[in-house]
Amino acid sequence: MPIVVNLDIMMARRKMSLNELSQRVDLTLANLSILKTGKAKAIRFSTLEAICKALECQPADILEYINEKESE
């Protein structure tokens, strides 16, 4: 998939655990884990906003577009 989720990188930079982020954004560990592993098919803007607020970052810090044709 050409959209890569870098949630784990931002969490590591902020030294925040999945449990702590889950509590701050009021999402289940299961849903955050799906997002963190890149298995999510979509994300709500309200969820993205809450994550960015908790991690003090921008959406582009979490979501990255990779052009598959250029990476070949």
C-alpha cells in the first residue's frame, strides 16, 4: 500500500507507550495497534487530530505517501 503509517516512529520519538496513547486519545489498544501496524484501511480525521494533539506532531509526521513506481 502506498500510504505508510509511521505511528510507531512518532511514539518512540515522544517516548510514549501504546497504552499511554490509547488513554490520551480514548481509543482501544486493538484499534491503535491496527493503525500502528499499518493494517488499517482508513482513519477518521477526528482520530488523526487526537493522535497529533497527543504526540504534538503534524499529520505528515504520521502518514507518508510512497510512490510504488519510484520505489521499484
